[in-house]
Amino acid sequence: MTGVISGGGQWGFVAAAYVLTAVLTGAVLLHSWRAMAKAERRSDALRKDRK
């Protein structure tokens, strides 16, 4: 059948898909954490200005 991954190659594709998903999920989490930390620093700086 054309376009179908057959034999042992399919497991390599599945493993690559899981690795890619894990790496991209980690990248999104890291980006979100850094954005949150930056927003907290800005919020703290604004609070200090009010006092």
C-alpha cells in the first residue's frame, strides 16, 4: 500500500513523534514560565513604586 509505514519503521516514526511532542511541550512550558517570572518582576516593581 502506498503512503503507509510498514514493518519496523513505524515504531521509529512513533518514537520520533513522542520525542518531538515532549521537546515541544518542554519548550512551551519553559517559555510560559519565563514569561510568568518576567510578569511577576514587573508586578513587584509596580508595587514598590506605590509605597
